[in-house]
Amino acid sequence: MTKGQRRSPLKQQSRSLLILLGITTLALVLALSPLRFLLWGQLRWPIPIRDVQTVGLLRDRQVTVEGQVSDRVPLIGAQVYQVQDATGKLWVVSSDTELKPGEPVKIRGNVRFETLGFEGKEQGEIYLDAQKKQPGK
């Protein structure tokens, strides 16, 4: 196309439609793929607790969860507490000893998996090693 010539309206519409179709396809792939959690982690968006518990891709990765403190176990200089959202519960290890049951909280931390042997059987537990706490909703 030489300078001064214009594209036909049909070609412009076709190009716009292709771009829109490409963006929509990419958004759908990201929305339905486990890779979306890696993107959410980078953007620091809260991830549903159920997905932290079930998506192996998140182990040893930093994620943000949001919910309400439902239980706690005080330790010397630290605390283990359970955070609950609408999708499930997750244990969190934190140096913050101020959290109380019922308190809303938003926590960023690394997803960890600990294997425990009990009566000859091995069981594991996924938990969050808290790095940063923010006030919840």
C-alpha cells in the first residue's frame, strides 16, 4: 500500500476482528489453565485456598490468600493459624503473634508441603510460610 492510500473498511474490520479474536483466545487459555495462578502470583492477586491446596504447580511459589483466621496454635516467637475462605482452609506459619480468630487477613507467602509419618503411614500437609500480612477486607 502506498502513501496516501487508505485501507478499505472491510479490511480494517477484518483486522480488528482478528486482533479481538486473538486477545479473547489468549484470555480464555489463561483463565482455564493452571498457569493462571502463576500470573495471579506475579500480580499479587488472592488465590482461592482450594486452588492452593490442589494445584501442584504452586508448591514452593509465592502466592497471596485472603480469608478469615479460624483457628490458631501459639508457638514461642511464632504462630500457626488456619485461614479460611469460601473454598477451604489452609494452615499458615507466621512470626505474627497478634492474629485472633475471626480476624480478616490477606497473607502473602510461599506454598510448602510437609510430609509426616504416623503409625507407619505417610501423610502430607500443604501450608503457607507467611512473608507478609496485610489487613483483610
